[in-house]
Amino acid sequence: MNLFSLNAASIPLNTPLPFALRAPTGVLLAHKGFVITSRAQVDEWMTRNGGLCLDWAESQAYERAYRGRLDALVRENRPLGQIANMQIEAGALMDASRPAAASAPPGIPVWPDWKEMQVRATAILRHPNEPGFLDKVGRLHEELMHWARTRPDAVLFALIHTALRSMHMYSATHAMLVCVMCDIAARQVLQWPEAKIVSLGRAALTMNISMTEMQDHLALQAEPTSEWQLAVIGQHAQRSRDILASLGVDDPLWLGAIEQHHTKDTGSLASLEPARRVAQVIERADVFSARMSMRNSRESLSSTMAMQASYLDHHNKVDEVGSAMIKALGLYPPGSFVRLASGEVAAVLQRGANATSPRVAAVLNREGMPLGVTAVRDTAQPAYKVVASVARHDVRIELQLTQMLQLIG
């Protein structure tokens, strides 16, 4: 039995429990489906038993069933409000079932529920004219910056895993991944000042607000892009900039970077004007995320092929931004797949000491069959060195995100 402590405040009243409630010793206190009607009862159990716990296996079973229902709602194109309300209702319990992580600032959860984040970000970015839009963007950005600083490998894994697994809510996933990539590169490698990093991240999140819904549709569209769609794509940078300006954004780096985020530059960042420098970092992360992501009209690329588009400029040379991307993410970023010298296929868990030696978990044996037990490998050892990156469509296995994040820690 693998027990994890629960926050008593997260246990709902007058609602069937989604998992069994146990004492720290493993003794069953309340079976799954039991309805607790009094907070005093929870407090009494806490005092008598020295805490309340759940069995991780039971939590995983609940989460798989819950996410199955959530995915079904997404596929049925149910209203975002309905999906979001369903997710938020269980989000606190699902977060409470995870091991404790580094403390988060007030108002930011210890660890995000990624499906809820997708739904929330999609609702925000599709409706920029709704009241409180800029505050909601700021809140979302603060959350992503916090996790990019405290658990960068885990947040990269979660977002790349999500981008590789599903085409639904593409635009929001793409924006969040680009935002996190930019934050890590600017903070850890380029060492930009905090104010500039904030402008960079908020520009990355909102660069496509003029075409969020259409971008979601394009990800599911099998037929070629129409002339009308191409026209919208061609105008979206300027239109997104104008929308933000009309909503009161007056940050020249934020607005200028959005307007220029499809401009291709090369060479030293110091030779570019400030907004252009910010735009250059966004452009490279934007291309990587787009090429790694799953779409109906084409298969996703392997991490090496996607990263090549990020670290090479339009002269096919590595420049300052390209070098920063390699140093920040490695050639095999968390969430991607690689083949090892052992013949196994592994999921990349964490960046390594250098760009070519990540920490990985083998998921398929040399015959391409799923391993009974996920095995962590040290790719710095010759027997397990990375010999190639592997595209997602060549990996015939569905990973459980929660389990993989546990391996990252």
C-alpha cells in the first residue's frame, strides 16, 4: 500500500468520496462512495489517527476514470463552462492526492491539474473582450512562471506530453508551452532582468489571441488550409497586437514582440531593438512547439527535428537564440521520446548534465513491447546512451502523466 497524506480541508462534505479514506497505518476509515456530512467528523478522524491518507493506487484509478469522462466531454464539444466546472469540482481532491511539492505563493496551487489549465487557458484566450481578461492572463502567467522556476522539467514534461497526446484545445497548450520555454531560456541562459521576462511570457501567452478558436479548428482540420484561413494567419500578429492595445496594454515590449513574433532575425540579440529581441525568442519556441505538436493534417516531428528548427536561423546556422534554446531544453526535452543503445524506447524525464544525456524512463523493450515496470536509465552510461529521437506516433503506448511526474519528483 502506497499512502499519501491528505489536507483535511480538501475532503468534500455531502458528496460521495471518490476514493477510500484511510489512517496513516492503512486502516480503512471510509470506503469509496461514503458521504461525510460533518466537518467535525473529519476533524475527529484527524485527531484520533494523526492524519488522513489515501492509497495512491486508488487515487490513480479514480483519476483515470475521471479523466476519461473529461476527455469524452471534450470530444463531444461540450461548452467550455460545463467542462471547466466539472474539472474544478474535483481538482482540489486530485491535487491533494499528489505528493507534496515545493510551497507555492498564496493563491497558486501546489501543483496544477493540467486538464483544468487547458480548459481555463482556452476560455481566457478565446474571449479577450470579456471582463478581467488582462488580470486572468496575468494570473495564468504567474502560475506558469512559478512552476517553470521551481519544477522546470516537470512542467516541460506535462506540456509536451499534452501537446503530443491530444489535438484538442491546441492553441492554449501551444501558448503555455511557448511561454514556459521562453521563461526557462530567458531566465536560465540569457539571464534577462525580471521585467523583461514578464513581458516575454505575457507576449508568448497572447500572441495568437486574434485567432485562438481558428487555431483550435486548424489542429483538427484534415483538409488543406483555405485562402481565407491563410489570410487570417497572415494578419494575426498585427490584429493580436491591436486587440491588446485596445484592452489597455501599453508595454512596448509586449506589444512589439507580438507584432513581430513571426519575423526571422539572425545573429547577436544586442544588434536588435528590444522588442525584436523578445520576438526572436518567441519565434524559435513557437516553431518548436508547432512542429512537436499533434495535428490532424500532419504527424508530429521527433524532438531532434523540431529542435533543429529552433536552434538554426534562416541561414541554417546556430545563433545566440538557438544556442540559448539548446542550453535551456537540451536536444531531447522532457516529454519527448528517444531510442537507447539498449534498443529500448524511453520517455525523457529530465534534462541532463549536457544536451545529449537526459534522464529517461524506458517504456518499450527492444522488441517494441511495453515494459512491465518503467525503468529509469542513465543515458550517460554507454549501454543506455541516446542513439536517436523517436516521434510520438512511433510509440504505441499511452503514458499516465501522473506516474511519469512522480518519477521526476
